[in-house]
Amino acid sequence: MGTNYFDQDYKMLKVLLRGSTPVEIRTSPLLVLAFNMPALTENEFFGDTLIQNLATFLKVPPNMIRITKIIREDGGAARRKRSTGLTVEVEIKKPPVQQTTNSTTAEEDFALLKSIADDLGQAAVSGNLSKSIGFNVSSFGIIPPPPSSSDPSWSKVAAEEVSREEPKISYVSSVSRLLLIEDPIAGEFVGLLLQQPRLMAVDDQGNCVSVGVTTLTVTASLKNASGEPVGGLEGNTTILFSSCWANFSDLSILNSGENLTMVFTLKDWGAQSRSFSVKNIPTTEGPMPTTTDRPATTDDNSLFGSSTAVSAGSLCLISIIYEAACCFTSIPFC
């Protein structure tokens, strides 16, 4: 027999045992949410309604959802009846089971919570979350569950240094603008961009919106000087966000053009780069050399220059002159 308690402050699981029977500890993924509800008091807030509305929107049983904490923004009791706003923390997880018969349960639970986070995130990014859950929500924070050991991203999580600090919360709200932080910079000729574009999703106050908790993507494309779509952009033109950032890494321009612009699209939001021009790579082949049978001459048209391009006829003429010099001189130098 045994009892257990998880200390949230020290991030430690404490187990009290009695007897010699081994105890098996099972873990399950957990999704943590924090809804920011402005102009709402505790007296106006109905937790059961929030749980039921969330369950209906997410299509999950209500026993998967639990409200863990309600925090007033003013932090005091004197103004409790005023509409100062609340932050409501919620946990979503599968109910515990006594026995596990399927080794894929953890993977399935993780996939379910990941889908729930995606649905809530997309509703918040699109500005539809308040309508979906029946409460006025200005924004919400989310702590995604750690991936299962079979997920490709598990190795990155396992390599992180163990810490007792609170997990980082991703802030999700309605996207107001898509900002192009770093423009694409092309070289003089077609090819890989000298600088890859980086974009940031922000709300109406300029805060970073963690679109990365969703499966939403941003797509890059090209337009000509007339604003018409053109081809010639190669690489990963559609990418996922990481937090509020969308960082392209391998875009290339294949076709030359004047005053081209790169356009980026995230659902109903967009951004556009400054215009740029690229040229085709010039060819480096020169004209082929030609041959001639004429004898090479010097600047004074003499046959005795330094050039070695001497024809057979020239050699014959030199031989005749040399032989005549040998016959008509009194000096026997030949």
C-alpha cells in the first residue's frame, strides 16, 4: 500500500510506502491553460459553465477538465465586487486508470491533448475563442504537455537541463498583424537568398502571439511589378511557426525579374517585402580560336621574329639563302 503527493513548488513526487509489494508509478500527459477574463468577478464566474462549454467545444468528456486556480487581478478582497478581471487556470488530462493494457495509450493521450491545444490556439488566433467557450477571454496562456518517448521531439526535451522553475507559458491571443522583421535580400543573380525572411505575429498591442502552439502555417510567394503572382521561388515556401516567429531558411530565386516582391500569408493576415531585382547568371564562354596557314611575321613583316609559327615554305627559303652564303665567301664557316 502507499500514498503519493506531487509538490508543485519543488516539482517532486513524494511516495509513502508500507509493505514489500512493488509500486508502479505511471505518468500521463497534462495540458495546462490560463484564461484571462477581463471585467469579471468571482461572483459572476461560473466554473461549471466554463467546464461544460469547454467540453462541448473540444468534444471531450467534462471529467477531463478541472479548474485548479482562480486569481483576481487586483489581488485583494476589498474590491471583490468590482469587475476587475480574473485569471482562471485549468488542467486537461485523461482520468487516471488502474491498469493499462495498451502500450500506445501515452501516445494517444499526447496526440489528443496536442489536438486540443491546436483547436484552442486557432480559435484564439482567429478571435473566436470567447464565442466558442461562452466567456469573454482577452487572451490565454498554454503549457503544452511533454511529448511521448516515441515522438521525434522527445530527444530534445530529454536533453534539457532539469529545472524546478515553472514551465514557460505560451501567450495566445487574436493576431492583429504579421510583421516582416527581416526582409529577404537577393543577390545580383538568381540563386539562394543572401538573407532569409523572418516574420513575427503580434496582437493589437504589439505582443508576441504564440501561433506555434497551433498547426497554422505561413506561405511565401512572388509577385511581379504589376502585382501579379509569378513562379520561380524554390525551397520550403510553407513553414510552421516557432512561438510567434516564422523563420524561412532555404528560399531561392530561380527566375530573373525586375521589381519583384515577396508576399507572406497567414490565413487572413499578410505582409510584403520591399521590391528587388535579380538577373540571370551570365555565360562565361568566349569565341573559339581560329587557325591560319599564313606564316607568322614580326612587326616589320620579317620571317625571323620570335614566333615559332613558321611554315614549311619559310624553312625551305631559309635553307637556300644559308647554302648560298657558304658557297660565295672565303671564310669557311660552313
